[in-house]
Amino acid sequence: KERDPLEPAEMGCKQSEPTQDGPLCPETVSTMDHPLSSDTTSVWNAFFKDTEILSQIERDVARTHPDDPFFSGPGAESHHQAMQRILLVFAKLNPGLKYVQGMNELLAPLYFTFHTDPDRDVAKHAEADSFLSLVSVLSSFRDNFCQQLDSTREGIKAHMAALSDLLEQADPPLWEHLNVTTQEAVLH
């Protein structure tokens, strides 16, 4: 009889014992650990969600201030990586909010300021200080980033309507211009 290379014994594991450092035996892989599991508590489900968030963060960070040599010149890759780590950790610690497009634009001046500080002790902790500053900044208006609140009186749409009303009273020609250009942009 020919040996089947996919048999657990041929793969180097015993059917009755899970292995820590060898190949996974089919019997020891639970549905929670299976990469195709659709269970929301699966470690693979979390991995794929993290990968999706990181992909969005990477795209946005790569587009951060492309005309600024700090973000696009020599050494920019290390700055991008630091910003990606900061935003991913923020997203993981704030699962209700996650990462929202535009957070990279809030982080950029914070990271730049700390990283270019003339005091080298401050500069070497730029990543940690930038993270804590981002948390502080976002905590004061995080509701504006929460999509579930967009149409409530606490959400961004209500804030934008209030701002529009103030602008209409303070500078009617500017308000009219912005309304016309906004409508044209929506139509195109």
C-alpha cells in the first residue's frame, strides 16, 4: 500500500496529541483556528479584519502630505511605518471607532512636531508621544468620526449644519459660494 503524505502520521504528528512546534494535525485544528472559519470570534477572522484596516491605513499614510520632504523624501518610509503602527494600535484599542480616513492627517503634524523636536530625548519618543497626543485630540471630538452618530445631533452632519448656519450669518457671499461649489461637486 502506498503511503498518503497527508495522513497525520506521515505529517509528523500523532493523531491523539496536539503539537506545538510541528505541523498541525487535522484533528487538532478547531473550527475557531481554521482560516476559512466565518465565526466572528475566530482568530483568523480577527487577522483578516486587522489586515483590511492596515491596508486602508497604509494607503492613507502613503498619501499624507506628498509634497512635504519629511513624508515623501529620504527617511519617509520609517515615518510612514511609525504612523501606521500608531493608527493600527489606535484602531485596535478603539474597536467601536476603528480607523477612519483622515486620522492620518490629524496624526501627521503631531508626529512631525515630536520627531523634529530639537531635544533628542523628546524626538526619540516621537511615536509614543504622538500616539498619546492623538488619543487626547480624538477623545475631544471622537463622535465626529463615529459613523453611527453621523445623522444624530452629536454627529458630524449636525456640526457641519451648525457651522453652515454661522457662516451664512457671518459671511453670506462666502456661504453662497461654498454652497454653489459644493452642489456642483456633488453633481459631478
